[in-house]
Amino acid sequence: MTVDESQQSGPDLAEQIIARREFLATLGCASILGLCARSAPSDTASVALPDIHSIPSDLAVPALTHQPPGAGRRVRRTLSAFAHTDVYHTLYLPVDWEPGKRYPILVEYPGNGPYHSPYGDYSSGEVEDCDMGFGISGGRGFVWLALPFISPTGKANERLWWGDVNATLLYCKNAIVDACENVGGDTASVILCGFSRGAIACNYIGLHNEEMADIWLAFIPDSHYDGVRSWPWKGSDRLSAMGRLKLLRGRASFISQEASTANIQEYLNSTGVKAPFSFQTIPYRNHTSSWILRDIPARRALRAWVSRILLKPPGVYKVRGRVVGANGAPVENVRIQSGATHWAVTDSKGEFVLRNLIDSRRTILPIREGLRFSPAQLSVAIEGSNISHLEFRSL
């Protein structure tokens, strides 16, 4: 485990603050949460830390519209499979977006809602109130998706915990594919982030199984971490969380939390899982992700981390190869697919590169309408290094 940055407050102070807001969150009833939140704080530890709302915001998340996607717009979207429901997500295209270009994707999950804190913090539990993706990117250079948890009925977004997990997993995968196919999302550079419930979702949803774990380049959980404590839902225990954590396979995480990250560091140290974890204390008393809309050192550290990850991501590898015709001439515009969300297209030399693949056993599949290939597919095992010199021949 490696640590990029840590500005720790005293652990006793942190535990008091964390225990107080976790108690409120686990009550599980919106009306009780609201009632408790209206009570004045009784502990002096919380008052000892500054309030994030005293720092002016330098960013404002764009208003949500029903317009078609376009540069600088945040729009409401629904996948075709959910066309006759109230399920939806939000899509933001950066102000520098241009058709035909590729952009990394920030996928964000919201916290539980409705949540109120004694300090004026609020979480609705809705995708439209997500803000991490905009704070990380500043509105430039990234496609940003805020994705829903699907209700048990499959007809609406779920505001409290997970709802229908299988439907949520499917919606996530298909929304990412849609963004990559239609608005220039980069299949090899998808980063998962989230606040509170969304922070736990970075592992609970993002590492739920092998197929989901295969999608991500890196993770940014803010305030809470899967496995640190038990919650009122099946699978929140440490043994279950450990099974998910093992699917990290050496990829990087930027883990932030108000007051202190000491409890998360202690948990991760106890697991024995080796990965480049970076920790960032948010030195304010508030349970909110809105710190990311402010020019504070924590945000600068996060942005620098994201830049480094995109430039040289740990825990991922490349698969290279080419496609040629019967006469040995290169064949371009062949789609090379490996899993639901990883693909590349051969260039004028017939060459392709599948980037940012984790250790795994993979099937590599060439696809172009009207052509058949030999072999029809290849199976490869990525084990800590790149793979080169794959070849397909069109028939």
C-alpha cells in the first residue's frame, strides 16, 4: 500500500465525527434522518473543525436540461431499455468536446438521500445532485456520467442503498457502452467515483463481479469505504468486502474522507491487499462532496493524481496485434473486442492496441461486417505484462 498524501487530524477527533454521521446514515428512514439532522450538535469535536461552506465555490455544476448532448451541456438521459420508466442518468460533455475525438470518462454514483446534517449538508440521493465529476474535471477534458441505482421495481431511481443490484449493474455497463459508442468516451479510460453511498459503490458495484471489475481504470471513493464497517444490507460484512477488494488487481484508488482517513487505512492494512492507495483528508467537519467545487489543496491533489493515472496507470496492460488479408496486406477498420467495454479499431497498417486491461484471461474477437477471420477469436492470459504480436487473417 502506498500513500501519496495524508494530512491527518487526531484519530479520536475523527472517530467521534465519523461515528456521529454514520449513526445518522444507518437509521435508514428519511423522516428520522431529517428529524435527527435538525438537532443541534452536542459534541465539541465537530465544532472544532472548520466548515466547508465558509470557503467560496469557484465552480457551479451546470443546470440539467432535456436537450440533446452537446459541448458544455449536462443532459438527462434514459437508456432505450428503460424508455417507459422513470429511470434516468445524467451525461455531461466537456466544453472542449468535439465529435470524433476520444475523452476519458468519469462515472459517478450519488450518496443516500434524503440526508441532512447539523451543518447544512444535504444529499438528495439523486443523480442530478452529483458534483464530483464536474469538480474533478472543471468541465473540461472528460465525459461525465452520473448513474442511478435502480429501484426494486425497475421503474425508478433508488435514493436509499442499492435497490435491484443486477439491474444497476446492467444499466452501468450499458450507459458506459452508449457513451463510448455515441459521444466519444474512451473505453480504456473509465474512472469510477462516488460520495458516501457512492463511495461504497466504488467497490460494491464497481467490483461486484469479474465483468464489472474489468471496466475501470481507477477509483475515487469519497467519505466511506466498502468493508470498513457493516451496514444494514447483506454483503456489507468484511469477508464479502474482501472478496470484492481482491478484484482491484493492482489498480489505483484515491480515497478521501472528512476529518481523517485513519479508519480506512487501518482496514486496508489489515486486508493484506496490495494496491496503490492514496489517502487525502478533507480537513472540514462536513459530510459532503461539495468540497470538490472549491479551490482547496485536497482538490488540487486529486486533480494531480488523476493526471498521473491517465498518463501512467498502474495495474493495467496492453494487448497489441494486427489484422491482415489473405495476401498479407493490412486490413483496417476491424473492431477488436475484448469484454463488453474494451475495444479498438485497426488502423491503416492493420494494427490495434487494446489498452488498460487488468490481469485476466481474455477472449480477443475481430469484428467487421462481411468478413470472416482466422482464428475467429484468440484466448490470452494477461499476467503482469503486455502481450504483443497477435495476428488475425481475414478469409
